[in-house]
Amino acid sequence: MKEALRIADLFREEQRLVGQTIRVQGWVRTRRDSKAGISFIEVNDGSCLKNLQVIVELARPELVETLRSVTTGAGIQVEGVLQASPGKGQSVEMHAASIRLFGGADPATYPLQKKRHSFEFLRQIGHLRPRTNTLGAVARVRSRLSFAVHQFFQERGFFYLHTPIITSSDCEGAGEVFRVTTPPSRDDVAAPEAGDANVPDFFGKPAYLTVSGQLQAEIYALALGRVYTFGPTFRAENSNTSRHLAEFWMVEPEMAFCDLQEDLEVAQALIKNLLQVVLTDCNEDLEFFSRFIEPGLRENLERTLQTPFETVTYTEAVEQLKKAGETFAFPVKWGMDLQAEHERFLTEKIFEKPVALVHFPRHLKPFYMRVNDDEKTVAAMDILVPGIGEIIGGSQREERLDMLLQQMELKGISTEDYRWYVELREFGSVPHAGFGLGLERLIQFATGLPNIREVIPFPRTPGHAYF
Ligand code: 4AD
Ligand code: MG
């Protein structure tokens, strides 16, 4: 098949291409037949938001025959001359010399007709929704951001580490793990006793889908200095909210010879770098989100880039929330786990910018966080952003053997199971720190999309694992 021009490239070079015969391949967004004997086809190939307008003269019988099946959703190829467009809304258009139909789409049954569909409806047609403006734009931004994550770390001397997906440790200790069950053979799956406790575990002990690559990243940070993992993570938390998924992607740097302060600086630099990439490289899609999803989005992102994040201790934040005179569903008091309503109030109402909350009560956080001198708090950080709440969670890690053992004892973590983790404190232990950035929450922030289900191609939530 002769190579077609991507529509994004066509628009980029439209000045040079005017007058030339070109070929494009894509899907029909709409077709409109004018009384003047002309048909207008809007073709989109997913390479960019904009459609290419194709003009077909109905006086040509060989085209008219094909045109009958060129309806919304059809996959086609068109060849013709690119010309300056006299019409509104586009600077160039193609005058079709030939059209090839690959596959039609019956207008009576094709679900994506030219009207606004609700996001709920689009989720039910996950196989077709990337052909909409919004989901197409999200997919492009997500791809660019993922690449930018690698660029950011690679340019700063971090090594990309593949941490395991199947693991026997529960990093966050919250018990929100998906158990990996593996009967020894296929036959056993069908057998009534498949769930039998006597069937030996494939791994010889219970194994889970990872909730975080952090503990394994620590191993490599304590050998290679600076590493990052970037992969899928899984949580069986039964929360049906607009910012939780059962399967999501996390970016987790881990740095040796690093304290909480530097950890914070890297986190802030990463967020700003990623937003900058969206502003410079995803212009057209960002414009779309600013117009149709969140008015003022571009300005918000630009402002975020220019503002230093606020750093506040948990204790100060609790004081501020108490003083705010706001009635929360969960009244605020020191020692409580801050809820989404509190996080949002801090970042949206009190500080009106991203906030790094630091030094949380020790009992609220996992065993690996470094205990502060007050012995009541740990060197933790959560970064909150307006509209979303928590986007990053991280900490300095406990590098002192005696303190780590004390923490494990307190939290009921078996030193037997985590022997290797303890040994990292026995052999060449050094201060180190890291954090986890939820990719989907970052994309929500960058696109203004209110529901996390729209920023991942195939969302997994309680009751939903379709596709
Ligand atoms: O705060 P969390 O639980 O931190 C950790 O897992 C650490 N071990 C990370 C580290 O220090 N290396 O999760 C980190 C981030 C959250 O701030 C949030 O952005 C995202 O991961 N996240 C989720 N995103 C979508 N759905 C969920 N269920 C999420 N749970 C956490
Ligand atoms: Mg967290």
C-alpha cells in the first residue's frame, strides 16, 4: 500500500503542499452533500485533532458510486490535489480525484453519530471512543507525557528500572492487593475444588499484583544511585471515585544520598517539566481541552509553572483547616487521615496553588518512612493540586536499622518476609528518598478531565474489566 501522508504532517507543511497530489487514509467524521453538487467529507486519521476537508464533485459518477458508503465512521483513502480553501474553518482542503472505501459503517448502527455523547456512554464503547475528539486528544497527550517522563529522568542521570508486576510484598501495607491465584494446571480451573486451600500456590507462597515498585526500586537505588520505574500498579480499593482506578500507571523515582527536601525539589521539577511539555508540544489538543472541557485551563497550567509550590507541614495544615471556619463532612483534628475534601480545600481555597504537605503523623503512614526527631511524625510528602487533590505521595526512607525494626514491629510487618529489606540497612545503608506520581491524575490535571476513567484507555474499576 503506497504510503499516505499523516494529516498532522499535512497541516504542518500545508504551504509547501498546496497544488500537489497527496493521499490520506482515515475515518470519516461527517459527510455533507450540498445543493451545489458538492460533497464535503471530514476525514480524521488520529494523528491530530483537526480533520481534513475533502471536496468531492458529485458530477463524477465513478466517485458518486463509492460515496454512497462513505458515511460517518467509514475507513477510507482519498487522493487528490491540496488547495487553499475559500471556506471558513480550514486553510486548505483536498479536491478528491479518487476515493477508496476500506470498510463502511452502517449509519443505522454506528454508535458515534455527529452529536455530543456523554462520557458514560462512551465508556461502554471503549473500542470506538478513541475516535472521538476528546479521547483522541487524551491518547495523544498521554503518549507525549509518557515519553516526557523518560526524557526527564534520562536527562538527569536516572536509570530506568523494571520492577516486578507479581510480587510477594505489600509495599503500602494497606492490604489493598489483588491476589494472584495460580492452580497448577488448567484442568484444576474447571474442577469444583479449584479454590481448594490444598492446591499449592505456584510461587510457593501468596503473591500479588504490585501496588508500588518502590521497595524494589530502593534495592537498585542503593546500587545505581538514581533509578525510576514507570509501569502499571494495582489496587483493590473499593472506591468508586473520579480519581481512583484499580489499575493505574505510576512513575516512581528512587534516589540514594537524598533527603526529603531534594525529593520535593525533584517532584516539583517533574510536574512542571511535564506540564511544560503539554503546553509546548500538545498545543492543539490543549486548546481543545481549554475550550470544551475546562475553560481557562491553559492559563491555569501557565500559572502553575510560574508559581513555587507551597510547602506546609501536616500540623500547620490541620491548624489552617480548623481556623478556616468551614464545615467538613469529617471534622478536622490532628492525627486524622486528611480526606479529599480537606486536601482540595487546602490547595484550592487556602493556598490556591499546588501544596506539598510534609511530616505526617507516624501512625498514618507505611513502615518504610523515616521517623523524624520528634518521633511522632515521619518525613513524608504528599503533593496536592487544585481540582484533583493528591497527585504525588513520597518520603525519605528509614535508613537506620534500629528505627526500621522499631517501625516494622509497630506496624506488624514480618522481619522474616522482609529480610532483604532489613539487610539493605545492614549493608551499606545510606539516606535515600523517592516518590510516586500517578500518571492518570497528572493527565487529569493537564487536560481538565473530571473523571479518571477518561484518561486511561481501558479503565478498571469495581465491577468493570471489559475489553
Ligand atoms: O501515595 P501512594 O500510595 O504512594 C506509594 O505507593 C509510594 N510507594 C510511592 C513511592 O514513594 N514510590 O501512591 C502514589 C500516587 C498517588 O499520589 C496517586 O497519584 C496515585 O499514585 N494513586 C492512584 N491513582 C489512581 N488510582 C488509584 N487507586 C491510586 N492510588 C494511588
Ligand atoms: Mg498517598
